[in-house]
Amino acid sequence: MCIYIKLIKHPIISALSNHTDNYPTPINISYLWGFGSMAGIALVVQLFTGIFLAMHYTPEINLAFISVEHIMRDVVGGVGLRYIHANGASMFFIVVYIHMFRGLYYGSYYQPRSFLWYTGVIIFLLMMATAFMGYVLPWGQMSFWGATVITNLFSAVPSIGNYIVEILWGGFSVDNPTLNRFFSFHFVLPFVITALVGLHLILLHKDGSNNPLGIDSTIDRIPFLPYFYVKDFFGILLFATFFSFFVIYAPNYLGHPDNYIEANPMVTPAHIVPEWYFLPFYAILRTIPDKLGGVVLMVLAIIILLFIPNLDNSYIRSSFF
């Protein structure tokens, strides 16, 4: 008994307890507030499956495609790992998009949570970069040509555009140095994202969660455990069911069939399209006839999220009203 009391009074255990089970939570938050924890689960899944896949992947243009096939055909559990990781990226973006929409709808970006919102947007930007570089790694047709088209966009930057493209490529075309660089960044960036998620949680617990009314209240709050653990757990079970359906019954539904053809610089696919979660930004590029204008608007469509706390001066802090 004495050991137990000493343990719970230990500074580390006490701090963890204050950030988990004792965390004061607004009594009126809905299931939409559970998508943050779902995003955390999705990040952990991506981290662990990515580490195991990296053990068998070879970042070399003559072996990358073959190494992915080797994972699928020869590695015990390789098919599951590959499909969980590939579909996990889509699941991650689904829950993050809903999480961000909830933040926008209920005004979670207002003071005093502006810095919390900024860290969330930076996490989103790093997610996009990580997902793009990960899509290149299988070295299929869509991977190769997607990398060629997207990296070429930087050439639209006046004066230094071509220099930036050469740095990204490591040469004068998408080749072995490009694949090596993308693999290195794709492996490291998730750990940077994890650190930022930790900062995101610290800022969240510093100022407390928002609620559907958008009104700060220190009165109508209850401990996170056991009330909201149940809500979050129920949401995670539904998310796991949805995720499992794609992994088991439709593992290639969200991918592109051309990516099961090895990259060939001499054959251009009929349609070069990104993954579905980049389609809104791809639509901006296709809509604007000027290359530089398209790139500028595409970047602004993301960067504007950082300025929302300063642009929205409404006295009504939630779209609930």
C-alpha cells in the first residue's frame, strides 16, 4: 500500500495522471472531439508499420519496386504490414481532416488556443510532405511520374526555381539520389511529427479543450476518466472497423493500379494523379492556367490556415449558433 501511494505521488506519475485521467474536460463535448485521439492512434500505427517495412525496403531505383514485391510475397506478415501502412495514410488523413473541420466549425483557433492551432497546421504540413515522399518509395509508374510533376512545380519559383529542383532531385532528373533523399526524409519526419504532437497535447492541456458553444468555462468540467475514455474508445473501435474493412476487403481501392507497374521514365501514364487526399490542391493547379499562379494559390490554400486566428474577428466563437 505504501509503495502504491509513493508511486502515485511520484512527480512523473502525477504529471501523467493530470494529463490523462484527471484532465478537466468540458462536459458538453461530442464524439467529434474523439478524432484527435484517433489521429494519435493512426500516427502510432504508421510509425510501427513503417519501421518494420524499412527493415526490408531497399531505396535504390533498380531494387525498390522488387523489394516492395519481396515484402508482399516473401516476408511473413508482409502483406498485412504493407496494406496497413498504405491504407493507414488514407485513414490518417480522414481523421485529421475531420479533426481540422471540427476545429474550424467550433472556433478552436480563437485565443487562448491560437498556438495550439498553429502547431496543428504545422503537423498537417509535415504530414503532407511525409505522405508525398512515402508515395514515391514503391517506385511504380504513378510514384515516379507523381514525383516528377510535383517536384517540377518548384521550377516556377522565379530566379531560384531550377536550383531548388536540382537540390530536390540530387541531379538533373528524378533518379537514385531523389529516392534516397525521399526515403531518408520519409523515415525521419514521422518522429518530428510525434514530437510536435507532444507539444500539441501540452498546449491543449495548458488552455483546456474547446467545446461546441465556443465559450470558455472552468465550471462545467469533469475528469477525462472514466467518462470520455468510453467515448474515445467507442470511436476508436468504429475507426478500427472501418480501417480493417479496407485492409482486408479492399486494400487497393484507395490506390492507383499504375503503381503496380514498375517505374519507366520512357512511358508516361495516361493520367498522372496524386492520392485522393491531395486532390483538392491538384484541382487548384489544374484550374489555374499559369504555372506560377497555380503553385502560389495551392500554397496559399494551405498557409491561409495559419492566419485564420487573425482573420476571424467575429464575436460569435462557434458555428453552433
